[in-house]
Amino acid sequence: MSQKAWDGRFSDKTDRAVEAFTSSIDVDRHLYRYDIDGSIAHCRGLAHAGVITAEEAESLVGGLEAVRGEIEAGSFVYSDSLEDIHMHIEDRLAAHVGALARKLHTARSRNDQIALDARLYAKDQTEKIVGQLKDVCRALADLAEANIDVVMPGYTHLQRAQPVLFAHHLMAYFEMFLRDLQRFEDSFRRTDVMPLGSAALAGTTYPLDRLHTAGLLGFSDISENSMDAVSDRDFMMEMLSAASICMVHLSRFSEELVLWASAEFSFVDLPDAFCTGSSIMPQKKNPDIPELVRGKTGRVFGDLVAILTLMKSLPLAYNRDMQEDKGSFMDAVDTLQGCLDIFSRMLPEIRINRDVTEKAASRGYLNATDMADYLVEKGMPFREAHACVGRAVAYALGEKKELHELELDVLRSFSELIESDIYPALSVHQMIDRRKTYGGTAKSNVQKAIERARKRLA
């Protein structure tokens, strides 16, 4: 059967350079499973509608399963002359069922066929990504719970700001990744729409029961408009938008791990199994995994921009430009999945240097805000308290001391409201435990946040 699906219109053979240029088999061969699943459902749908007999449908299904077996065994031969995965499978099907294979494409176009394959692929990969995000979230919750008493500086502008629990910092990333998970779950609903039955762009004259076929393929809905169905790639753009936001979060976390693992911070030790050394400097331990994740973020962004740019000027309905969507789409999916997998493996092995983080949290005037709050509790307006503490910090800087290291009479020189009870108020752990507002860093809050996190995942 090795001939073009559209040979009847043409008298000259296709130039081999054109065959190579227009072939998409190197990319869409990865969709073979979805293409065969879709073809099997289509066969059964044709029989259900009385377009072919039940016996013909079963013969076609048997032939398609045989082709599947050849692909999975690695014995299947690909050729640029057959353009895409659809024609490869249909051509090979003829070797198993003969001329009956020519009936497979009844009431179907490659336009709704590839739209179907891409959606089936997207559904599968979305479910996998959701599972991986749950793994990352669990790893974060576990790491937070195991280090619930560890104190560290919280930062703004990469300057030490106020002390927080290390667990509180980790749970901030939990919230980010949980939102990512929710975005993928939400995009899944719009992906879970079957385009098959739309044919080239106008629908088909055959009495197909599209809801019946959708049920066979596990779709919860069918497309409303045939022209939209074959030309829609919103589900790809939406999925890659979610992937890009998720990579932003992975990259932000990676940047912090790179900083924390440096000698300048020494907040954490990354596991040897997830680091590499230098070819010239024997002492080096390089945080390659977070660095690579940080670098791969740009790759996913690029894939999103590629599809957005591809689609931005296309008139309805299908255009051959859209053949270029799958490479970027699959690359982004593979990249995100690889990053999520390596992160979920690395996180449980990270070790926190709690003495270093606690020492860092006790230096740098991180208790200045609490000293102002102390004065407010004594009756001083906050703006006055802010200015008062600012003067105290300026003095302490000159003395090369922290606020809590200044003698009481020195502190009282800035305000007579200050008493000896100022010192407990300036201690790191009391500063943390006083922040009991919902979502704050108090230990009791963070413990409850971890409990809620586990329930939210469940």
C-alpha cells in the first residue's frame, strides 16, 4: 500500500528533498501508542455506526495491535516517504489485513487524528506531572517536619531581614508547587475534550456517535466546533504555560540551594550523589543538579514561546505550520518531568547545618523590628519607634555589637520605655514564636501548616 494518501491528485512524484523536509516522523513516532489507541476506538466507532461490519472492525483492531507489537519490539521500519506516524501505521496495517486497511480512514482526517493523538499524549503526561509534583510536595513537607526547630534568616533584597524557621521557608515552596499542581489539574479539564469526528474541518457525513467513541478513549467531553477542534492548540500553550511557571519555581529554589551550599553561606550540604567535582580543582563539590535545573528553565520558556509564535498568525483551520508544535511541546514536557524527578530524589538527602543558620539568624540586627514592636507595646507610636530603633542600630554598628548585646543603660538612652524585659523580646526563638498570625513563622503555625499540607495532597 506504500503510496501517498493524496496521490490521486498528483501526476509527478514528490521530490525526495521535499519528503525529507516535510517529514515529521522523527518527532511524532513517539505518539504511536496514542495513534493506535485512537485508530482502534475509531474502528469500533465505525462499526457502532454501521459504517463497517463488526468483523471488519475486529480484523482492523487485530492488525493494529500487531503493528503496535512490531513498534514496541523495535522491528518497525520508518521512512520519510510516509511523512508521519499516521501513514506509517496505516501502511503497515495493510501488510496484516490487506485492502481492508484502506477502510481505516473512513470518516477521519489526519487533522482530527493528530489533534486526538496530541490530546491523549497531553492527558497522560499531565497526570504524570501531577504525580511528580505530589512527590516534590511530600519531600518538602517531610524535610520541613524533620527540621522543624531549625532557625535561619529570612531575606528581602538578599539582605538578612527577620528570623524564620527553615521549615517555614520550605513550606513557601510547597505552596508554589501546590499551585503548579492545581494549574496542571485545571488545564487537564480543557485537554480532556475529544476532537475525533471533526474530520478535516467541517465534520463528516457518516453517522458517528462521537460520545460513544469518546467513552472508549476515556474523554469526558467532545469538541463543540469542528473547525476549532482541528486547529486548537490552546491545550499545548496552557500546559507549557503551567510548565514554565513551575520551572520558575524550580529555578528559584535551585538558586537558593546553590547559594546555601556555597562556602559563603554553608547553610546546607547537598548529597554527594547529586553533585560533581572539578577536572582540575580537587577540592570542588559543584551543585550541578540545581544549576542544570536553573539552566533548563530557559529551554522550557523557549518551547512555550515557540508554540505561541507558531500559532499567533494562523487562520482557521489546520495549517501545515502546526506540524512544528510537537517538537517544542514534547521537549518542554520531557524537560519538566526530568527536573521534577531529580528534585524529588535530591530533596530527602539534603542536610541542614543548623548551627550555621541559627548563628546567621542572630546577627545583622534581625531583631530591630521586634525592638520597635516592643516600644509600640509600651505605648510609643510605631513611626517614632522605628526612628528610635534606627538610632540604636546606628550606634550598635559603630560599636560593632548587636542590639541585644548593648547594655541596658545604653538602650535606655534611646528610650526610657525600655526595661530589662527587652532582652527576651530580642531573642531569636521568641521573635519566631510571637509571629502567630495565620501563615506566620511561629512553630505551632508551621506544624499545623505541614499537617494541612499532607491533607491537601491527600
